[in-house]
Amino acid sequence: MSDYLTYCQLIVDTSKDLTGKGFLSATGGNLSVRIPEGKAFAITPSNYDYMNMIPEDICVLGMDLNPLAGERHPSVESAMHAAIYKVRPDVNAIIHTHQVYPSTLALIGIPIPALFDEQARFLGRSVDIIPYAPSGTGMLMNTVAKHVKNHNNAYIMANHGALLFGVNMERAVHNVSVLEKCALAYLLTLCTEYKASRIPLVVRELAFAKLRKDQKKYEIIAPSEESDGSRV
Ligand SMILES: [Zn+2]
């Protein structure tokens, strides 16, 4: 555990922070951080209250899901997290929430187009809907892995919740807040008789280019898969 303490503490602190802000509740959702040195990731345990968590409760798994540290059962979505890290070398932190406003869009299946500059800058060109698959299944893992290759950092999982990525945990947490604001503003707009206007295409592309620049920077310095050439 001592080898991974920093990462496990980060998961604990972030879980409590997100719970305090209302983005996580009870045991819903899960989050993980990539551990570049060991080609592994630290992830929240399954069905365990965030507010009671200590670093020893966090599970450390290899990318092939072999347990490296932690006594508890890892999140049932561990395979989904591993699949995302494999297809997205720019992603070093993943947060899955059941936050309310994106979850509402998850029920009506409406993606969020580029509405705000900060949205395109941090979340990507749009917030797409990932088709439904049952929680904790290989079907969900495959569906998610297939839909997240476009380098966006926020997705809505149909009839389920939200999925946020970041080059680090700080960015992933920031993206949770940005998504919440965008989802609420869009939902309110959809309740009016007016059509939501979008930012100009050229602005969206400039903002997305800045996001990609950040992502590429982190892809280069993260040593996790450089040695075996498995980066995509
Ligand atoms: Zn969930």
C-alpha cells in the first residue's frame, strides 16, 4: 500500500470533496486515477460509503485487473476504467457520477452541443450520449471504450449518469462542475420556447485545439505505456 499511498489518498480526498459538493452520494458512482509507474490504477471500492473511506479501502489494480493492493472488492466498473485508460492515453483520472442534471439528459437521450467557450475548452466539442448497457457488464465496458475515442472529456451514459475525464484528477473534478452547469443551463433552455444558440464553430475548434494540446502534453510525459509501445 505504501507504494500507492499518494494515489489512494487522492481518491479518498476527491471522493469526499465530490460528495460534499453533491456530485456523489452514498455509494453511487466511482473514480480512479492512473498510476503511470506501475501501469496500474487506484479505484474506489465497490459499495462503500465515500465519507467513511480511508486510503486502505482503495483498490489498486493492474490494467489487466489483477489486484495489487487493497482488501476490499474494487468497483464493479473497474473493467470500464481500465478499458478507458487503454484507449485514451491522455486520460489520467476518471470520475463516474450519477449527478442529477446530466442524468436527466441521460433519460431523454439528448446530447449537449457546444454551448459555452469553457465547455469546448475543457469538455470537448460536445457531450455525447453513450448508448445504454447494464452496469458492471462487459457490454458496458465495450460500448464505453468504443465511444470515448474522440478525445472529449465528458459523456452522458444513457439511463445511468455521467463520465468525466481529465489529464489529472484536478481537471477531472473541474470537468464535473463544468458539465453540471452546462447540463442545467441546457435543460432550462429546453424548457423554454426558444432554441439554444451555440458558440461559433471556429471558436469551438480553437477551444478544442487547446484541450488537445493539453492532452498531448500529458500523453508525452506519462511513462505508463511508452516502454512497450502500446500507446494509441
Ligand atoms: Zn453508475
